[in-house]
Amino acid sequence: MKKILIPTDFSTNSYKAIDYITELFKNEACAFYFLNVYNYGTGGLSAIEMLQADDEWFEKPKEESLQHLGDLLDEYAVNKNNEKHEYHVISESLSLVKAMEKHIESIDVDLIVLKGNAKISKNIESIVGKIRTCPVLIVPPYASMNKKINLAIASNFTEEVRTNEIDSFLEIFKNTNFIITVLALTNEKDMPDETSRHIKLLCNHLENQTDKTVALEFTAKSDNLKTYAISHLSSIMCVVDKKPDLLRKIGLCKSRVISTLEKLHNNPVLTIHQ
């Protein structure tokens, strides 16, 4: 059974992301973990006021979190019952990233699902930048779905693509109708031999892994990635997040995948870590 972690703030977009992923994996055996984090809003309180706060003040945020999680559990475990799915709730008084890191390890999470917005949120930037132990799927509010899902894996292939997270994601799709497209962000006519080798390695691996024919397309301009995505709104766009360099590790620059995500805010996007 695959384990999927879904942070939620109980917003409409959060519910839409859950609806999308539970429908996408309706034929797969999955355990969904709904995670909500809360805080005590202590920014305006002095140390003395903190000491004088009663138990009710400390318990209220936790109780509200658990109440909303209970409502969420009723919605999916009871009202939208699927025998292949099971649901769990987690409430934590931690930062979102720290709470996710804690439970990714303890649960052994296979996939993280985040709600998307018109603009890339600070939470998404932080999660994509710091959590690299499993793939992250970002689901926009109006994500569409066809009977056959297209997984479009985009890269410039200047480096060999590690397939661990792709394989993990495909494993969840065992009973789902899908096709695979490799989208090479390079000019087919004058690409280096090394780039060609990296493309062939990935295509051969995917075909051996899935017993499916992999479609290969080329687009020389990075802007064409957005054009492709717009014309394939039901596709899941898989983008490769390269291993962080020193400047990124010390916080002086962001992952390049963030700028790519901004171009693809109408599509579900899977980030694949290298």
C-alpha cells in the first residue's frame, strides 16, 4: 500500500487537491495522511503573558485543528468511501517543513501532494527546496483529468536523470491507464552525443519498467514547455530538480525548478529530485 502525505489548511484549494489525488489513484491501494500544522500566535505576547496563559489558550488551536481534521476524515473515509483507500490524520504544532520531515521518515512516505495556486507560495518554495527524500506533486485548483493520464517528463538532459523517484511514482500507477512522454528541452539536430545518450537511457529504462512505448518530443526553447503544458492541461508535468549547489544550500539562490513551476501553474506538476 502506497503512503501519500497531504498537508492541508482546510481551504477550498486544499480540498480540490485531495479530490484530484483520490480520483487519480481510485484504483490503487493507498493510505492518505492528512497533515495540519497549527501555532499559538505568540508573536504579540510578552514572556509574562505567556506564563499567565491558561490551559484553554494552549488547547484551543489543537482542538480546532483536530476538529477540522475530523471533518475531513468524515468527508473522505465515510462520504467518499473507497475500499482501496484508508485515511489518517496528523495534527502538529511545528513548522510545516519540520512536521513533514518528521512524518516522511516515520511513515515512510512515497509521495507528497500539495495544493497549487496561481502563484508559487512560500510554502511550496520551502518544501521543494528542502524536502528531497520523495517526489512532490503540486495540484492546481482546476486540474483536469482524462481517462488516460499523460506523464510528461521534461529535462534538458545535460545530466543523466536518476529514476528512483520516477519509478516510485510509476509504482503507484500500476492499475491506472497512463502514457509517458519524454520532452527533451533541446534541439534534436545539434544536441551533444552525451545529451542523446541520457535521453536514450531514460526512454529505455521507462519502457523496460512499464512495458509501454515512450513517446519522445523535442523543443529547443524553454518557453515551449509552457506552450506544451497549455495544450496538454490534463498531463502531469514531471520536472527535474537538480542536486543543490553550494549557493542554494546556504540559501543565496532558489532551485531553478521554481521558475519552471511558475510557467506550469495550470498543470499538476511532479518534481523529481536528483
